[in-house]
Amino acid sequence: MATRTPEQILAELRALVAKQEITILKLSEPISTEIAQLQDKAQRTSDISNSSLDATTPASLEADLTHYRELFAKLRFSYVEQVTKEKFIRAIVGDPPLIVSPQENVDLEKENLEAKATLKALKTEVADMVTELEKKAMDLSRKYERVKTETARLEELPDKLAELENAVTQLRTTQASELDPNPELNLPLAKTLDLVAAKKRQRDELDRQLEQLQSQVPRKKKELERLHAELQPLETKRQNGMAAAKEAKRRKEAALGGVEDDLEERGRWYRATEAGLKQMLEIGS
């Protein structure tokens, strides 16, 4: 089966809507034509002007229906009254006159009750049928309006699709020209999502380690304060030792009178001074 393009589908929808369009005016054409023929045959006028047939609306149709219901009710009453009078007069003036017995009246009353019950049942059935038809008509009307709305949206889809395709083409061109050297930024969506999940797990692990380190900060601070307290006397000893060494050197130079002694003697003095300083500062060899 060949794949149809959006333009072909849209053209088919337009042809279908144009072919099967249903409106109140078209639905009322058979009724209006029939009414006009009856009026031409009877050569009589009514309270409804002919202009209402030319501009039919749902409100005018409802008004016409109410008007003709009243007319038919009056016509039925007049017909029954006329027929009853005619039968009564014929029964009186007939030769021999029509005499009805009580039993015949009872039988006729019984038939009338049965006929009334049947008529009532038929009226109820017709009323239910009319209600159901009205409900179906409203449903069809809503569906028809929804189809019209969706068709209008479908008519806009080709232009939007063309715009989206142009936008995608431009984005691909821009992405190709400005491709990032970082390979992680050029991954497809699925791999990008996997990478994001991995980075999130790594971030959670780092957060956990950071919490552990933060919990150790108070203890490390106390240990650092203790080391500073222990380092202070050592620093004082070092400074005192350096001052003593400088003083010893100064005295030695003063004793020599500025004249250098032989190298062996000065080496022994330096070694003795170094040993003394190490002992004072408690530095291992």
C-alpha cells in the first residue's frame, strides 16, 4: 500500500467535507419545500411570512414547529367536532332513526378506552423516539463541529510541518558548523541520558563523601589545635637555639680576632655546634 503525503490526505478531507456538508439550512430544505407546496395548493395564508423560509435558522424552525402543532391541534378538534355533529344529525333525521342500546354504549366505551390506551402508548413511544433522535442529533452536531475544528487544524499542519522541517535543517546545519570538540556534548539522546544518570550517581557519591569529611572536620580541628600547642614550645626552642648558635659564632669570630683558623678546627667546631643544635631541637639523625 502506497504511503500518502499530508497534502493528499488534506485534499481528500476537503473533498469529503465539501461533498457531505450538513447544515440546518440543507436539513430544512425538504420541510420548507413541502410547506410551500401545501400553501400553493391550499391557496391560504398563515401567520408565518415567506421570508422565514428563505432565512431558516434553528430558532425559526422551532417557532414553525410550535405554530404548526397548534394549527394541527385546532384542526383535529374542529374535525372531530364536525364529524360528531354530522353523525348525531344523521342519527336523528335518519329513517328509521338510529337507536343505540346501553350495551352498545358500554362496548363502545370499552373500545374507546382500549383505543386511548393504545394511542397513549404510541404517543409515549413516539415521544421517547423523538427524545432519542434529539439526543442523537445533538451528539452528531457536536461530533460534526469537532470534525470541522480538527479539519481546520489539519489544514494548518502542512505549513507547520514545513516550518519544523526548515527549523530542523537549520539546527543540523548549525550543529555541523559549530560542533563541540567535547565528544560528550555530541552524543545522541539515549547516550546523553545515560551519561547524565552516571554523572548524577557520581555527584551523589561525592556528596556522601563530602558529608563524611564534614563530619570529621571538628575532630581534625581539635587535633590541629593540639599540634599547634605542641609545636609552640618546639618553635621557641628552635629560635633559642638559633640565637645561641649565632651568639657562639659571634664569640668565636671575636676570639679569633677576625683571623680564620685552620679548616680542621673549624670543622670540628661546626660538627659540635650541629650536634648541640640537634640535641636541643630533638631532631633525629
